[in-house]
Amino acid sequence: MKAIVRSGAAARAGALLILLGPLVSWLAEYITAAVWQDPPYSPFHNWVSHLGLTGLPQTAFGQVANSPLGAVMDTGWVIYGTLVIVGAFLVFDPRKGARPVSIVSLAALSGTGVVLVGIFQGSKANVDSGLIAFHTLGAQSVMLADNLMAIAVGANGARIGLGRSRSIASIALGTAGLIAFPLVMADVFTGWLWNIGLFERAVIYPIMIGHVLLGSSLAAAQRRHATRPPTPLEVQVAN
């Protein structure tokens, strides 16, 4: 089965970037949520986007938001999106056909979405000015494109270097995220505001876990490729 990923130092670097992206975001989220104490931040209720709000306390989407380190979360999102885009371009080889092109395209779309979420806050000021459209577009792009990317990665696991169990896990994560997406949208448009943070994380966390799964699998596959002895054909070509 033809591989759709590159090999060499650039591909190894790309795998590490994909792995580091969600880890950076999780660290920024943990730090920002820990500092938010008035009122205490609740991951089961508060929006994830509210962690990135800067400035004075405000009411946004029906919730009181007070994030003293909102800039930390915003920076984490921008770094995350950038790492995913660059990592995917370094790892996947578009010369190998439509499969890698589709995965890179989904990575670019979702990575750009994360960056938009970090740049355009979900603030009342942006709601009033109309800039909230960029935040909403970014968030929805991430939720759809990245879960589709997880399914595409799992479906092409053998061509990427994922084992059978990790390929199935990637498909399951993407499917779970897509199933949870309508719940988030229903919660937003009906105004339930009940455990909305939990609903939102049900879409977002499968994406982040999928990136950890992909990055670590790619790094391991690249390491195996770099350390295995050359085949007789490779020796002949080298000579």
C-alpha cells in the first residue's frame, strides 16, 4: 500500500509539531482556567471561548466571563492552529494523490479556524461590531473540518503509519465529535445554556486527542523508518 507521508527530518519535525499543538493549547487552557476565580470557571458550564476574553469582566452569550489571563489562551490557540497547519504540510506529500491533499486541506481549514478563534474573541464588543462572525466561522470550521480530518486519517491509517487500533480510534474520535456538533449548535440556537461547556468540549476534545494520536503515531513511524536497516534494493540504489 502506497504511503502518503514524507520521510526524513522535515517529516519528523512535522509529526512533532502536530503532537505539540494540542499540548500547548491544553497547557494554556489549564493555566487560564486556574487563574479565573471570580466567579470560578466551570469547564462543565462555561464556554471554552470565554477563556480567551480579555479586559474587564463582561457578560457574553448569557454567561459572566472574567478571564485575567485571556491573552494566554488566545496565544495558545494561535500557536496550536499554526503548528497543525505547518506540521501537516511537512508530513503529508500532496504528490501522492487526492488522499494527502484532502487531509492537508482539512488541516489548513481547521488550523486557520483555531487561529481565528484566538484573534477574534467571543466578546460582547465583537458581537456588537459584527466581528463575532470571524470567531464563529473559525470555531465551526474547526469542529467540522478537524473531525472530518480525524476520520480521513483513520481511513488512511495504513498509508500513514498508524496501526489498526489507532486507525479505528481516530475514526471513532472524529465520529464522536461530529455527533456532538449538532448538540452544541442546538444549545447555542435554543438558548438552553445548560452544561454548554461540556457539549462544546465533546466536540473539541476528540479533535485534540486525535492530533495527539496522529502526531505520536507519525513520530513513532518516522523513528522506525529512520532506524531500520536499508533493504538490499535501497543499498543498490545508494551505490
